[in-house]
Amino acid sequence: MRLKQSSLCFEFAILPGTNYQMSFVFPVTDSDIRRSAHRQLFRDHHTAPGTLVVDELGLRHGSARADIAIVNGRLVAYEIKSERDSLHRLKNQVAAYDAIFDNITIIVGPKHERRVAQRIPRHWGIIIAQRGKLGAVRFEFQRKARMNRRIDLFAIAQLLWRTEVMGLLQSTGVSNQLLRQPRTALYRHLVSSMPAQTLKAAVRNCLRTRRNWRCPQQSFQCDGSCRPRAKL
């Protein structure tokens, strides 16, 4: 007999000659998926030279966040939708991710698998996260991410802090008067003054070498230390 109550799933097994045995199966949460993904999927990235792994990367000045971003020779993002999450923000998240990342994958609980597949673009990858028999989170790769062709260079430039965009513009020889303009104007000047691939590489380098990331202590880290920036 199998009963469900709120967010818990109760499983009962009747054993011959004994009383029933009850086991608890908890749904996979965002934090479960995040910790397991860092340990299982991104372990090599955490120790790779020139690679940054960061949680909750702000996009478009905080209007959206990438659950997990990996920055090296590309910008790669992972969105997490656990069984406790809703999908009401997914449409806006798709637009925000598509404007910035070269490759995007969604990690989703089985409950959302079918609806998510109907709502995301074909170039997004899909990974299913669910509990194994012993309770650990296991990942099943359903679809590999393909190259995103919808990138918006202005949105990529918005990943930079003001001091970073000013530094890049100074390297192009702009006047000090221009550097005093509002941040939005600086982003526009940067996009217009750099070839696309040069701009993307410059932004990735700024992210990887940034020294003062926010850095909450997190239990999923592979070596027990905080990695707010890439190893160079």
C-alpha cells in the first residue's frame, strides 16, 4: 500500500509474520540537487585551472539568477527545478538565460519532467534528478545541451560591475568624460567598441578573476573551502 501526505511520500510494506514496515521517501529539494550536482557533476570543474563555478549568478542586474554558472572558455548555466518548485517563472528565466549563456541545462525533478520539456527551447539540455534506493540523489541525462544562438551582447556586458566595464573601456582609449556616463551607457559603448568574441572573452575573464565575490559558507564544496574565484 502506498499513501501520500502533503510533500512526503509514505511507503508501507507488509512482511509475512510481522507487523508492517514503514519507510519515508522525501522529495528531492533544490538544496539536495545543488549539493549533489556540485559533488557529482561539477567536481572536476571546481579544481580545473581557469574555471569558475558560482551559485546564484545575477543576470540583468538581478532581474534573474542562474542557479549554477560555470565560466571557463564558455558561459554555461544550470537551472534547478525541484519537485517543490513551481514553473511560473520559467518563461522569464528562459529568456534571461538565452540572452547570456552558450549552453544551458535544466535539472528537474520527475514531477516536472514532461511540462518542462514542453516549455524550454530545443537547445536546452535536460537532466532528471531523483532519489535512488538508498536515498542519494542520482542524475539521469535526458538531453544534451546544444549551442545557444540567441545571445544578446548587451546582456553579457551587464554581468560586469561598473569598475570592470570602465577598465575595459579605458583599454580602448575612451575619454574620462565618457567614463562618467551612466552604467547603461557604458555597456552600450562597450558593446559597440568590441567585436563579439572579444567582448565575451573579456567578460569571462573579469568573472574568473574577480576577487571580492560574495562567499557564503556552503556544505557542498568539494574541498571544504570557499571558491569565489577561479584557479588561474
